[in-house]
Amino acid sequence: MFKRQSSTMLIMSLIISGTIFLQMVLYFIAKVVGWNVRYNLVAACHSWMKAIGLSSLDYVLDVLVIYTLFFTLWKIASQFYHAVRMKKRFEQYRENRLTIDMDRTYGEGQDSFIVISHPTPLAITMGFIRPKIVLSTGLMNLLTEDELKAVISHEMYHKEHRDPLSIFLMALCSSIMWYIPILKWCNQKYRIVKELLADEYAIEKQQTSVNLGSALLKMLKVSKHEKMPFAYASFADTSVNYRIDYILNPLREIEWKLPVKMALVSFTIFSLICALFIYALMLA
């Protein structure tokens, strides 16, 4: 159930955002190099506005396109800047012996972990292409061996499925396409579903939810949960209420009702854009 929900939300968000964003990119290129894009939906907006006497809104549309493209580039650049900066900080506190032990024990000899010397309990997965699991000595001192294994299994799910990348893409889609509100709803629910899937994986690994639940409660008591300025998957700062409910009753299915009003507004906006594109085709 959770896998289907996460895949549906990710695919839907990427299709909606990708369709609009691609058209904006083509339109921007056409403006810069003087290429005649007759089948572009943003160009169709211009034609449609002129047809109904709203040609002055062309400038508004240009601003929206430029804003979207540059905001996207800024978000991507900011993500990489903060991720590289934080990785360098982690390397400064790196515990080489513990890192090697973790890679041998849980990472099958691969470079999968970074253990840092820090009193704050920390367990996150970061990185897009080759994600790594970052654990702190504060976490290892706080948890029992079985609890630590549960946390590691949770983060291994995020690593194997490259969740930091998909989480970033969902957040990017919802922020740059703010005029399609269903994307924001999908982004919020997607993060919850991903955490539940990682919990499910950890519970299946140990055949019990006791260790995962006790680890989560311990971390909630001592952690401050400060958000980091880059995309990552964390063990104890997302969807806590849903996760506790699921850990207490793993057999219970959690479903969300699609917000009808939000979905209708989003569908109307997206349909209008598609209609403008069809209109452009008819004029060709």
C-alpha cells in the first residue's frame, strides 16, 4: 500500500511539474535565440491573451517564466552548496575506526557510513548519487545494540532507494510550481510515506517493532530536531505521530483522503495550460 502511494505521488508530481517546466525552458530558449516555437504552451498563452485582448499580460507571463527558471537554478545550487559544506563539517568530526567498523558490519565493506564524534544523537541519509548514512557517537551511546540496528535498517532503506534525491525533487516541484497546490500536499504526504516505508523495512528485518519504537522515543526525548538547509532523510524529525501509530499497530493501513477542492483547483489550472497548448497546435 505505502509503495503504491509513494510511487503515485512521485510520478504525478514529476509529470505535472515536468510538463510545465519543459515548456518554460523551450519558451526561454526561443526568446533568447529567436527560435520560433509554435507548439509551446507558454507561446500559446501569448496567442490566447492577444486573441481576447489581454496582450498586456504577456509581460506577466514572461516574469513568471523567468522567475520559475531562475528560482529552480537557485534551489539546485543552494542544495549542492549546503550539502557540500555540511559534508566537509562531518568529515572534520569523522571517527575513522568506527566508520570502518560500521562499513564492515552493515555496509558489506562498501563506503556507506560516516560516523562523527558528536554528543547529539544523529541519524540521517544524505547524498543523491551515492547516499551515505551519517551516525553520531551520541546516538551510539544512547541506544542499545538492537535499537541501533533498527535505526541503521531504517536508514539503509533510505540509502538503497536514494530517498534524499526523490525528497528533494518533490520539494522542488512543490516550491517552484506553487500555483498548483496539490503538489504541496503530495510533497508533505510523500515524506510521511517514505518514513513509514523505512520503518516497515526495519520492522521486517528484526521481526519486531519494539526496538524501532524505543529508539524513536529515546531520540525524541533528547533531540532538538534542527532542520538542515539541504535535502536528507532523517530518522527522528519527520512524521512522528504517524510513525508511532504505525509502530504500535503495524497491520493498520494508513490512508489519506485526497483534498477534493485542492485537487479540483490544481486540475483546472493544469487543464487550462494543456488547453492552451492544444490551441497552439490548432493555430499551426
